[in-house]
Amino acid sequence: MRWTKFLPLVEQLKGYDSSTFRHDAIAGLTVCIMLIPQGMAYALLAGMPPIYGLYTALVPLIIYGILGTSRQLSLGPVAVSALLVLAGITQLAEPETETYIELVILTGFMVGLMKLALSAMRLGFLVRFLSHPVIMGFTSAAAVIIAVSQLKYLFGMKIPRFEQSYETVFYAIQNIDQAHWLSFAFCTGSIVLMLTIKRLAPKVPSALVVSILGAVLAATLHLEELGLKLVGDVPQGLPEFQLPAFSAANIHMVIPTAITVTIISIVESLGIAKALELKNKDTKVLPNQELFALGTAKLLGSFFQAIPSSASFTRSAINNEAGAKTGMASIVAAVATGLTLIFFTPLFYYLPQASLAAIVLMAVRSLFDIRGAVHLWEVHKKDFLMLLITFVITLALGIEEGVLAGVILSLLAIIFQASRPHIAVLGQLDDGQSYRNVERFPEATRFEGVLILRFDAPLFFLNADYFKEQIVSCIREDETRIELFILDASSILDIDSSGLEALEEIHHYLRNRGTTFYIVGVLGPVRDRLHVAGLSERIGLYNHFLYIGDALAFYQAEGNDGWSPKAVQNNNDK
């Protein structure tokens, strides 16, 4: 049935058996064990009470499990989304206040609505305008900002809210004498313990171990009396149905943050989903259905007090490694979280905030990709420059400005690359059949009085002038008089009116010089444009060839009765 395409879980459950459920159950429980401490930590990072991190692990996970096309993707609170929320909404209200909570939940609703709109209009491709280097620069800067935001928990001291991260760092250094060293010991000790567990027993949920151990120590040693800040009372029970704080003023205020969160979370989620798709042959990720699933999950989740969320790379990887086979794994994780909310939230009272800060700090380590930056420096310095600029702008000006700068940089990179595509002068190799770039193949032979040039891009308004300039420059710089110019058009995938005009001008330029003009390997759609524009006829019906060798042979044997016109490329050749 057609409606089943909107419910991928229905297809996934065909042939479902107890063995498959066992894999899903194990994966779901494993994710839940990791999700509970992380969810609380990321809620705290977003300026929300920790309980909202657990609320976010309920309805959104169930909805995505039903509607999502990735069988292993794990949705929930993540560090970057939490930071984006904190950066945007703290400008409107004080964290953990009623107004702040209302605006954050409304932001989640707007994010969901925007994703549904993008899905309905099939505009998921727009996120591709954020290039990989830009994303790396942004996430690396976000990692630094997140780490700085945890200094107040690391040192157990009150730090005023500053607009810039460096101001927070300077304040912490200048007031280090106010640090609560027990909190510092707890946080650093938790980090060391998690690093040790990750090294010696990587499959053990280190965040859960740290949380349990921290709570036990705090409770048995009465560390609250010594100034160690605890999570405190956590509401018990499932979240109630509650309408977001709809009003024109509130919606207007949260739109900038919602746009930023939407862009970044789509990039994160689809990127992770595609990465998992490569590892699992039974998974086929459909971007627009993913947007529908993610949007619906966030929109409906906001009615049950869920904060903006995204896919978690760590939890998704664990879900995959634990053997998740279908979306049921996400549903199991949500049910397990729900049972925790009903029965076990009193146990969270003694959880130290320093332990949650340690979990956040460990999580952001993976966001700061030094190896990736070094690799970009080695293979593509322009991409490294984009990474660096995005990194600096995000740190200096802020999260939203960094995202905007990243989008602009990505667009400028696309425009620059499209406006100055690769052009190669070709020569003949020893086999007599192949023609390659003479700069890459020094052994390639050029013929006296002949210039063969390949243009490796669609010919359109952005590069039409560059196309003309390069051809004229190559002809003028050639040491010999060019009697024959051959354009290898096999890489010209499309041509617009500006491209046709540029080609016409080159034709006139060559004709005035007394230079013969041949065009080779024109693709069908481009050839159709040339034909409709009448340019094929003006260039010369017998000046179009399938192969460079044919063009050279015709030029050398022109007027020879032995010449076969079969090599001529006319508009009937598709």
C-alpha cells in the first residue's frame, strides 16, 4: 500500500521474529543506559533543568522509530543543538526560568515545523550548501564554546554570562581563588575515569559508571554539605501534554534560533544516517522522508516538553554496534527511559553536576577534529582556509553568525569554483588514440599549428567570460600560429544562453583570424541547444566530430575522396 511508504517501520517489521527483537531490545537498552546521563547533561548545557533531557528521549524517539528510514539512527539531546539553544534563547530570557523553558520548547516546535516544510517542498538538498570544511570549522568552534560553558561546573564557581567565550575564560582565571576544589576534583576525576574505561573497556558505558559512582559517593559521604552541587529533586513521572507557548511575539523571537538549529541538526542527522547506510546493506536512507520523520518527531515532541534534539553520532554508533535491526530499537530505548522516569528519578538527586559536566566535556572531544584539519591542510589548503575562517568567526562573533558565515563561505566557494573551472590543453599520447593534459602528461605530443583544449564544466553565465578569456589567451600565447582550434566539449554537461553567446563570439574570433574551428564530443543535450540556436550550422555542419582523432584526420585529409563522413557528429547522433 502507498501509505506504508510514510511508515518505514511497517516495511522493516516484515518477517520480524524473536531473534530480531532480541537484537533490537539489547541495542535499545544499551542506548538508554547511555542516553539517560547524556540527556540530563545536555539539558543542563542548554540551560534547562536536567529532567527535560529525559523528556526529549521519549516521544521523539518513538516517532522517529516509526517514521525514520535509518534503522540505526539514535535521536535525542546532543551537545551542539543544546549549545545553539543556549546561545539563542539566553538573549531572550534567563536560563531555567519559566519563560526560558517555554521559549526553548517553542523553538523545538518551530524546528519541527521548518523540517516538515522542507520535506513537503522536497528541499532537503539545500543543506548541501554547507560544505564539509565549514561544518568542521563550526563544530570545532562549538566544541570550544561548549567546553568553556562548563567551566562554572568544572571549578564549582559562579561565572557571569558573557557574550564571548574568551571573556568567560579570563573571568575564571582572574577569580580562580573562588574555585570549589572538591567540584574540580570530581569533574577531573570523572574525566580520568571515563578515559580509562574507554581505553581498557570501550564497550562499558563510562558515562553511566561515572554517574552512578558520583551519586554513591555524594550520598554516602554527604558531599552536598561540603559545597558539591547536586542535581537535586527531579520530577517523577511522564511529561504531561502541554501546548507550546504560542504567540506572535514568542514565535518572532525564536525564529532565528530555530533556523540555526534546523540547519545544523539536518546536516548532523542526514550525515550520520548516510554514514550508517554505508555500513548496513539493508538500510536505504531517503532524505525527504528523513526530514519528515525528524520534523514530526520534534513537532509532536514539543507537546510533551521535549527540547530541540538531533541525531547523536556516539549513540547511533553504539546502537549500530549493539545490533539494532529496525526502528524498534529506538522505541525500546524510549520505553526504557519512560520506565526510568516513572520509577527511578529519585535516584538522580545525588548526581553531582560536576559529573554531568565531565560527560559533556568528554562528548565534545570528538567535535574538535584536529586530524581532519591537518588532513585538509595537506590535501586542499583552500578548504582548510574555509575551516579556519568559520572557526574564528564562530568563536569571535557567535554561533548564529558562525553558521551564517559558513553558509556564505560555502556559496562563495561554489561560485568561485564554477566561475573558474579547469581547462586543459591536450596532446596526443604514444598510442595515437588518447589525448591528455600536456601539463600532467609531458610525453603527450602537440601538433604544430593545432591547439586542442578541453573545458571541464557546464558552460553558463558564471564562467562564459572566463571561457572566452582562456581560449584567447592560449591562442595568443602559443609560439606558433594556430591554424586549427579543436574544442573538446565532452566535459561540457550543459550550456545556457550566455554559454551559447560565448561560443558564438569564439567562433567569430577564430574566423576573423583565419583559424579553423572544430568542436568534438558534444553531449546530446548540449548539441540540441546548439542546433536550436542555429550555432551548429554557423560553426559548420562538418565541423562537429565524435573524437579528436577524427577531427585531426578530417583536417589533414580534407578534400580527399577517401574521407568517410561517418565520423562527423550531426544532430541525429544522440
